[in-house]
Amino acid sequence: MVSSSKNSGAAKSATPRKRLGFGYFIAAVIFLANPCINIIDILPDFFGYLFLIAGLSKWADLCPNVSDAMLSLKKLRWFMLIKLFVSMLVPIVDDTYVLVFTFGFAVIELMYALPSAWRIFDGFEYFGTRFSGNSVFLNIKTLRTVTNLFFVLKSLFCVLPELCSLSSFEYSGYVTSTPQIDFGAYKAPLTVFNIFIWSLIAVLWLVNILPYIVRISRDTPFLERVLHDYDLEITENVGLAFRRTLHSAVTLIIAGFVFFPNLWIDGVNVIPTFIGAIFLTAAMIRLSKMSPISKGTVPTQIIFAVVSLISYAASLIFELYYGIGMIQHSFEAYDLYNITRALAIVEYGAMGATVYMIYREIRRLIRMHLAPDPDVTDKRLCDIYETHRREADMGVIAGFVGFVIALIINIVYSVMRADIAPQYYMIPLLAMGIWFVYMINNLWRLYEQIEYKYI
């Protein structure tokens, strides 16, 4: 817990605007404002909502409205993560599926984003009243309206071009005496219209919300009053800070492992594992705030992310130019296929090293936080703590063994995928999926055990 105290002291020395997450707010609005085409997003909304959650974290501790908004946004981020997954399927599925995906995620986002935005503005009005922050109230009514308009039109203009896929023109032809309209031909112009109009709406939102954020961030006396109460009520609670750091680290680890199961379509894994590696890197950095970690842990995650990105890019290039069916007819296709196989082996090797380092850090946490404290003299209590520590340790070892088995199965399939039936991709997918489910349960059980100790 000494490390936590040092981190707390370092946090207090930061500027008020930094401590209250204004950098996260700016990153969030930039990620949320970029144009979308159906569900394809250059700057994924998933990361935008992650930044927004990070920015609101301290405010939520002092205001129930902001806390409620946080709970909704935390649910929404998982839907946005699924959306990020599904967007990889857009180039290979029928347009009607793209319409269903686009409409479904648009409705889900509106269900969570609009009430959350309303609660956030209510919360900031509460802060402005409680801590005499006049900067909060300037232009807030206009900003409420523009924000609601922003989210509604964002969903509308993403769905509108995809409605053209409902046209039955190409199947029915001209069967009446009057000309029929091929609505499908309007999809491209509507997409351009969507990008143009949406860019204008995004600019309108940005020119309203960015000055608002900057204005509040410069109101230092107001921020200092907020932080004074925050330090009195929250910062001094070391156990709470520890539990939150551990919770966020576990959440990031699980988010990283989500990208480990491989979905092979036409011999190409469409799940971007490198995104998972980025989450794992963030998890280890977060974990280091609790106590020192091994020097090689974070560099291993970074190497894994780079190797995975290169492997993913090579696989996409192979699919774009050739495909698995061409390797028997083209020397160039076969050579590139061999490159993808070699890169896959290197990627899985880096994945194995990454998971080993993570499991090693988890075992270190178990030894540090589940073992009995030195000042505990009650033998019965020591036996209970030791039992919990041993069970948790065995769970970690079993999880790592399960991962190694799943990893070997995935390596074998990635090397032999052109020589076996396509449906065999289900075997490595299920193997990694079973390990993932076990890992989730194991991690949350470990978190609950450690959390209980520091309540």
C-alpha cells in the first residue's frame, strides 16, 4: 500500500484540470465527432466512451447524476466493443446484414447516450450550484440541445444510406408499364451526403462543446473547490483507490482477452488481435500504479501489439489480392500465404509470452494481497487466508495450462488451414472461447477476494 500512497501524492501535485480529467473530455469528443459510414468508424466510438468514462470518474464520486451516467456509459462501451468487432464483417456480408447491424447499434447508442448526456449536464449544473462555478452555466442550454441533436442525427445519417439495400429492383426488374426506381443506385450519393452533412453537424457540436470544456478547465478556483471536497471524501480512502485501480486493471485485461479467439473467414482471421494487445498494455500500466511490476512486462505487450498488427495487415493483403483458394494456382499467392503462416507463428509466440507475463503478475498479486498479514496471529484466520491464496494460485496455474492447450490448437490450425476443411476453424475458436470464459470467472473471483480484504 506504500506505492498507492506515493501515487496519491503524485496525483495531488497535478494541476486541477488534469486531475479532473479535462484531457480525457477533449479526447472523447474528438473520437465521438468523427464521421461514420454504417458501423465503420475511423476513430472508434468505443475509445471515445472509454475516454469519457475516464474523464467523469472523479465527478461521479461526488454526484449521483454523473454516477448514473457512468453506469450507462459503462454498459454502452461493451456494445461499442461488439460494434468494433462486427465492423470487421462489413466487407464480407450482405448489405441487408449491414443495415441490420447499423440500425441495431444506432438504436442502442441512442438508448444509452441520450439519457447519459442529460444526466451529465444535470450533474454539472449541480456542481456549478454547489461549488459556485459560474462558468458551468454559460451556454449550457444551447449545448444540451446541440448535443441531443448531435446524437440523433449521427444515428439517422448512418442508417439512411443503408436503407437503399432494401430495394428489390435488381431482382424484380421492369415488370410494370411505369419506370421503377433503383434505390440501390442512390447509396453512394447518400453516403457522400451523410459524410458532408455529418461533418457540418460535428463541427457545430465541436465549436460549442470544446470552448465549454476549455472554459470550465480554466476556472481554477471552481476546480479547486471541487477537488477539496473530493480529497476529503474520496482520496483519503486508500482502500477505495486500491480497489478501483485493481477493478480497472481486471476490466482492461478481460477487454484484451476478448480479442484472442480467432474467427477465420476464407482462411483469414478477421478479429484484430492487436487491439487486444493494446488493452493488455494499458492494463499492465494501470497495474503498475498499485505496485511495481516486472520491467519486461509492458515491453512484451508492446512487442505483441506490433507483431500482431503486422500479421493482421499481411493476412488482409493476402485476402484482398489472392485468397485461400488461389494458393494452388499462383506461386505469388503461395509465397504470401507462407509469409502469413510464419507471421502467425511469431504472433502466437508473442501472445504466449504476453499471457505468461500477465499470469506472473496475477500470481504476484495473489501472494501480496491474499496471504495473511504479518500482524495476524490467529491461526484459524491464517489458515483461511492461506487456503484462499492456494486456491487462487491453483486457479491461475490451471488457467495458464488451458491457455497453452488452446494456443497450440490455434497454431496448428493457422499453419494447416489451407489443407483442412474450412469448418474446422470452430475447434480453435471453441478452445480459446472456453479458456476465455474460465479466465473471466477466475479473474472476477480473484478481484472479489482481494476487494473483500480491503473493504
